Amino acid sequence: MSLRKFITERKILRSLNLAKENVTHRWNEIASLFGLQDDVFEHPRHIKIHKPVTAILIGAGHRGMIYADYATKNPDELTIVAVADPDIPRRARAKLKFELKKEFCFADWKQVFERPKFADAVIIATSDDLHTQPCLAALDAGYDVLLEKPIAPTEHECRLILQKASETGQIVGVCHVLRYTPYFRQLKEVIDAGLIGNIISIQHMEPIEQIHMSHSYVRGQWKNSNTATPIVLAKSCHDTDIIRWLVNSPAHDVHCFGNLSWFTNANAPEGSTERCTDGCKVEASCPYSALQIYLRDRQRLYVFDLSNDKSKWDREILENLKKTDYGRCVYRMDNNQPDHLTVNMLFENGVTAAFSMEAHVSYEGRRTRIMGSKGDIVGNMEMFRMTDFKTRKQTSWKLKTDPHGGGDHRMMKDWVQAIAQQDKTLLSSSIEVSIESHLIAFAAEKSRLNRTIETVRLFDSSIPMKA
Ligand SMILES: NC(=O)c1ccc[n+]([C@@H]2O[C@H](COP(=O)([O-])OP(=O)(O)OC[C@H]3O[C@@H](n4cnc5c(N)ncnc54)[C@H](O)[C@@H]3O)[C@@H](O)[C@H]2O)c1
């Protein structure tokens, strides 16, 4: 949009008003009004990178390729020099995309570390149960790391990685991408600037959206907490992380209720079949019909590795629905993840937070309510509104981005800078600050299963840790 057109729009009035109130006339607000999203939140300590950081991609699946794609978009900053993935088509796709030589395409992460160090860093985006070993091996070999969340499936393994990072001094960035979204960055700035006074309490909701729930936590790879990780860790460690970050004080006590109410055998409708493709009598009226979700609506197809030729998709999707879990009836799965849960937290500074994860909703995006001593904030991940108690004035920030909140590549930018400058403080989600979100999640799951109130302890005497 041209400056002239921009000035004629009402938006300028808002920005001038804000400037008058001396509240939010910062560059990032003004830049966002101009649509200069890439300039928004530019870190003052970012430097021009003269030699691209080199990284090895371990796990070229859905998430790994999103992060690695930063190299395609920013070749001056990052180069992917190798890939490891046992899945042949995925490995071939990465080889082609990043123009890799055959000898730098590995079938297993272990092969990467059989060679002397040949890159600055590794990106670990394998499944939850395959984070610890590659991460420890990478740190031992002298690599810095970008590690997908969850850090590891057990508290013990999380602490081992933290300890190894501390011993080696290498950087481990955790993909808590919400911290890098314009929405939460701006929220944090407003809170830290004291605009609502002291935080008294927080209500934070994570609406998963029912199709997303069915896809990932009923049919998908996180359907069972015994084979994957508990949903409060797998899905909601982002949220425990954000709450801890905003509160800016260690968590002390955690309590959780939650269960699986709907996606159970008992709720299988009469006439339903093992698979939606087996002639299910209620397929046409079922909100979870796999034929509707994947074949007719073509949602969430990234799990199928379809060919480039879209004319083949109908056949390929149908084949996948007949042989993978994505075609199975949501009421006849071997799932056990709760479809609703609440976590109550008490922080050391007295702040209380109530978190709720909800699957039975038609929408996504976090919902925020922050109660402060001088004002409050209400938001929905596209915008938030602050009300000042004294003046009753309301100020709004509009921060709509992509469906994942716009955090993925903003995190990559900070991670690349942290590696290039060898300064983990450039990264908001290093393992040192990210681990607490996981400890809260482990405590919550323990509380849910045992009906107890759990205390969160950052330092566990059973594992000696350096400061
Ligand atoms: N940060 C987020 O918001 C976010 C969102 C979704 C998932 N995740 C996490 O990202 C991770 C990956 O999830 P995904 O959806 O990309 O899964 P995915 O299955 O698409 O990708 C994982 C890849 O790892 C590969 N792999 C398996 N064994 C391997 C081995 N021995 N060596 C190297 N590679 C191997 C698989 O073949 C697969 O391609 C998970 O831990 C998940 O919880 C994070």
C-alpha cells in the first residue's frame, strides 16, 4: 500500500492517537500498519550474516521441511548441507529441494554423527520419541541444535539434554514457536512495559478445533499417550511455556483435571464401520468422516506425501484412507488422549493461571484474558485489546498472520542469528528457559492421573546440574 493511500485511511488516526497517548507509537506498530511484517520485531542485535549458517536436517517430515525452508527463502543466512530420514521419498524431496549430494543424504540420524563435524548445527524434527538420542549425540559432536518440542518424552530425558547443553556450552533452541508470533511478542511487550500494572491472574484457552483433534490426537501419531507423549505435553507445552513467559516467575504448584469424553468406542454410532471407506451407514452425517475431511475437503493432506500430479490425488488419498489410521473411525481407535483438560497453576510471585485445552470447538487460535492491577487484556490471537482501569481507554493491536501464528520463520531468524553470533540470548526459547514449560506439563499429567497437586521443581537433586 502506498503512503498516500495509507494516510487517507483511518488506520493513521489510530496510530496518531496511540502516539499521543505515548503508549504504542513504536516502530513495530507503525511498520505493521504498513504491512511491513518482516520488519516488525526486528531484533536490534541482529547483524548482517556474511557466511550462511550451515545445518543438517534430521527428520525431513512436516515440521522439518517448514524450518529448513527458511534456507530456501533466506539463502544468505542458512544453507541445508545434509538430510537424514529413512523415508525414501522424503529424503529424495529434501535432496532435490536443497540440492544435496548423494553422500550427504542419510537413511538414519546415527550416520550423521559417524562423520567428523561438517556443519554448524543440526535441526532435529523427528518424532517425539526420537529427540533425546540425536540431540545428545549432536551436542557431543559439537553441533548447536534446533530441537522440536517436546524436548523429550520424559522429565528425566529433558533434564539430561539440559545438562548436556550446559556441559558443552552448545546452543539448544526449542521450537516453542508461539514465543515468536507477533501476537505473543506484542502481548509480552505490553505486559513488560507495565501497561496493565502487575499481572494478577491469567485465563488462557487453547481451542484445538475438532477436526484438528481428530486428525492428530485421535487418528494421528499422538493418539495414545503411551506410544506418544501426553497431550498436555505434546500439544500444550506451547501454552504452559507462554503462560510461564508472560508471568515471568517460576511455577510452584500445578493441578490438572481432564479426560477423554467423546472419541470412545461407547460413542460409535450404530451402522458405523471400522473404516469410513467400509460402507459406513452414517458417513454422510458424521462430522469426522475421513472421506469428507481428506478426500472431499482435501484438508491436512501433508501426512500422505502425495505426488505432484494432482490428477492422481483422488486415488492416492483413497488408498491412504484404506491403509492408514487416517481412514479409521474416530470412535474405534486405540486412542486415550483427553479431549478436554484444565490446568491450574500457582506461580512463585502469587499469580494464578487457569489453562484450558478444548477439542470440541469449531475454531483454532489461542484465547487470552490477562487481569492486571491497572488494566486488563482480552485477545484471540488475531488481535488483543487492553483496557486501562483509570481512563477506561481501550487500545487494540491487530496482529493477524498465518494459521500457525507466524512464529515458525521468525523463530528461525533468531536461531540463525544465535548460531551466527554464538549468543543464545538472541533466542527467546533456549532450552534453559523452555524446560520449565515441560516440567509444568509433566506435573499436570501426574496430577491428572493421580488426582494430586504437584510441586514443580526446576532443580532436581537426583540429576546434578551446573548453573
Ligand atoms: N513446534 C510445533 O508447533 C510443532 C507442531 C507439530 C509437531 N511438532 C513436533 O515436531 C516433530 C515432528 O513432527 P512432524 O509432524 O514433522 O512428524 P513427521 O512424521 O512428519 O516427521 C518426522 C520425520 O522423522 C523421520 N525419521 C524417523 N526416524 C528417523 C531416523 N532414525 N533418522 C532420521 N529421521 C527419522 C520420519 O521418516 C519423518 O519424515 C514432533 O516431535 C512433533 O511433536 C511441533
